Amino acid sequence: MNDFLERIVAKTRERLAQELPPDRAAAERAARARPPHALSAALSKDGINIIAEIKAASPSAGPIVENPDVEGIAVEYRRGGAAAISIVTERDSFKGSRDWIARAAAASGVPILMKDFVVEESQLVRGVAAGASAILLLASLLDARQIRELIACLDQFTCDALVEVHDERELERAVGGGARLIGVNNRNLRDFGVDLATSERLSKLMPADVIRVAESGIKSRQDIDRLRAAGFHAFLVGESLLRQNDRAAAVRALTQP
């Protein structure tokens, strides 16, 4: 784990130590109120499946959209044809909030992926209770056994796990942990450089039956076509959409010839 991840994980653990125990009953109610495994269903459809992201800031880009209009952005994404919406909930480095999940879900009606730095099961239960249809797991923070256990926890709530990898070793952990949705982050969290060839390289090593999601560095339809040729089913796009004046049109530009 590099210094950037170590700092975020340390702050996450400090925050978790101060939180009340998660409300499992609330998570069970939330799970019953939404379709089961909604993200995997949405990303399995034919065509170009965009996961459009809402985040306020990032360590690489700095401020992106301060105090974002979560409902307004979510509606724009839905109008543009996004298959799902990703919400970055980490507070310190990304200035996010778990409260945004329910707001985006209510406004858009599409599956919501919670992106955070998950290190323990309590975070999953809180995310499900907040309304998430899926939760990101980082193979850079977890071994295969931990990934398998956290997926099993999410399965109890019919919630999907998107397991993110960046290199061959992390992909091996994801596959060993039974990941059914695997995302490739094209951004190197050591130096924040972006290379779409990361997705192309790792796609060749994935089991045939996994849903493949390309993440980071996607800005144009040409990028989408390149990654589709490498076998990807879905594409997580954040900063390049958030900075547009017409976000609905920006999503459509990625999905239409």
C-alpha cells in the first residue's frame, strides 16, 4: 500500500472508531425496497453502459464541483442515458458524503454505486442502509479472503460488489475472492498517471464470465470504442462529465456513434 492509500485508510479507521454500530435492520429494509443486484443487471444490457460519477474533489484534480447539486446532476445523468451513478462518499480527500446516495437514487431512479475505501464490514452495512445498489471494494486494500467475505456480506443484502484492480497482482486477488464485477482503474494511485492500456492488458487475464468495468481517463467516444474492443461492458466516467455545462449531452456523446 502506498503513502496516499495509507493516509486515507488511517483516517477512515479513525472515523469508523467514532461511529455508532451500523443499523442492520435499516440495511435489510433498504435492500427489500430496491431490485436485487441492480447494478449487475444494468451493466449486463447490450450497448454502452455508462456509470456517471458524482464527486466534489479528488487528490489528483483538486476541487471539481464544490457542494454539488446532487439531485440536479443525477437527473442530468439519467436524462443522458447513464446506466448507473457512482457516488464518492469519502469525506477527507474527496469531500463526499454517504447522504448523497439516497438523494441521487431518489432523483435518478438508477442503481447507485458507493465508492469509498472499505476496510471493514460495517461500512458495507451503512452503505446498503443509505441506499446503495453496489459498493466498491479495492483489491489494493484487501486480500482474496477479505474480498470473498465482503462479497458474501453484500450478497446477504442482494447488493453488488465492484472489485477494483490496477495490476496483475490485484486482479489475482479479485478473481481469487470470487469477484463477479471487476473494475480496472486506469489511474495509478502512486503517481496519478492515467493509461487506458492498463484496462486492455488486464482484460485479457479476466475470466470470461465477469462483468468488466473500465474506470478513469475516459473522455471521448473514441476512448469508449477502444475499451469496448478490449472486452469491456461498462465505463465509469467522472471528472470529464462533471466539468461539462450540459452533462446530459456529455453522457449521450459517449453512448451515440
